Amino acid sequence: MSYIAGIGGANMDIHGQCRTELIMHDSNPGKLSMSMGGVCRNICENLARLGEEVYLVTVLGNDVNGRNILEGCEHAGIHMRGTKILDGEQSSTYISITDRDGELFLAMSDMSIIKRLDDRLVDEAQVLLCGAELVVCDGNLSTKSLDRLTRICRNPLYMDPVSTAWAKEINPYIGYFDTVKPNRIELEVLTGCPCDTLEHMQTACDILRGRGVKRVFVSLGKDGMFYRGPEGSIIGQSRPYQHTVDVNGAGDAAMAGIVYATVHGWSPEQTVHAAMAAGMIAIASPDTINTEISPALIEKTIKEYIL
């Protein structure tokens, strides 16, 4: 049986969106909600909703949030037998504040539990991880788990760096990854190269490819996506999109789009378009995951919005 494995963070997200202009150092009227999150978990849920068989390797606390995440993932179609429940630990939590237009203003995370996903737990999940068609990871993994994962896995590894801080941590191992999806700033951290122009981004991508990475998908936010791989460079752009509700989860959905398109044999250009479309679908929902995502909706979004 062909399946995809994910290894990385899973947490409870608390979202707050202001109803008026943000005022610092004051209480702002807004809307608060809770949902499951974590970059790797989000990628896995998007893939499950796209019809893929997905297994998640992560760690959860034996608390209310942990139990809710476990049950929610299973309900969404993610197989959780690779997940460990740890007594005495607090499940990861992420808080984000967006402005009234849905753009991220401030975020904070407590993901200390992910460091318990160490080399020993990677070894315990070795059969599951090494049997996958590919393994998708996020930058929250500890250096011990990254070191062990890159030693035991010969199947393609995909990496979403998550943030500049985590990009610094994964940098020594980046050459072991087949595919990476940084944004401009993360790409700068990974390469030491400025990424303010397309030419500079191409140079930075070639630095990563020289270290062993095969494909680099650079998220450009509203400006689309830049791809650099064996086939050359591709710039993905879209028509104006008027359905933004909340930008949280856009990058995770885009990575799921890359994985989905790849396992289905789509061309590099089609893969870029799938990633962009998945991201657009995500931001049209107030939740981290747009439960309406589907292969048909991705294809529809590509036809309507991707240039």
C-alpha cells in the first residue's frame, strides 16, 4: 500500500481576529476560535482531505488538548498509530492575532514538547517512516531527530522550514532533503544570500541545490511562488484574489499541494499551480484547514485564478 508519512508538530491553535483597527497595549474587540494546528499536522490533514493515505508521527501530552488533537486527526482521516502520548507533558499550543483584513499581526507558540520527539522515537517509527512513498517534515524537529531521520530514510524527504529560527536549526541537514519550501526570509537564512530579486532567489536556490536539494519552492505570499529545480525556473502568479478570510495555514496547504501534485505525477509547472491553489483555498476559510479542499476544488481554483 502506498502512503505518505509526516513527522513534526501537532498543536492546538487559538486564533484571534480584530474587528477594528488594532490598538497596542489595549483590549481589542474581535473573534476568538480554537482549532487543531501544527505545520506537519496541517499538511497531513490537507493531504488526507485530498484523498491520500497519511500517517503522522508526532508527540502529544496526555491532556485535554492532546486528546482532542488525537481524536480530531483520526476524524479527519489521518492515521495516528505513529503518535506518542506523553504523561506529564503539555500539548503544543499556538496563538495568533490577525488584523481585520485577516493578515497576521502577531503569533506565539509553546512547542517545547516537540523536543521529546527525539532519535529514540524516530527509531520506534522507523518501519512506518521508511515504508512511505515520501516523508514530509517541518522545521520543529530537534537536531537529534533530524540527524536520525536523515540517516535511516532513503525515501524522499520534504521539508517546510516553518520560521527563520527553525531554519537555522535544520540548516546543517538541508542537503538531505529532496524538496524544500521556504519563504524568502527562510531562504536567506538557509543560504546567506539576499533574496530581494528573482536573480538573487535563483542564486540562493542554486546554493541549496548544490548542497543536495533537488527542488526548491519559494513562497512569495501575494506575489505567488518561485520554483527552481532540474528543469530550470518557474514563476507562478495569480489573478487578484478577493476571498481572503485568514492567512493562517496557507503555507501548510501549499506544501500539501506540492506533495499531492508530485505523487500524482504532475509537471513542475502544474505542481507550482497546485501549491498556489491549495494556499488560496486555505485563506478563504476562517479555520487553519479549509475542510472544503479537494482535488476538484484545486483544479477549479487553478483555472479561475492562476495565470
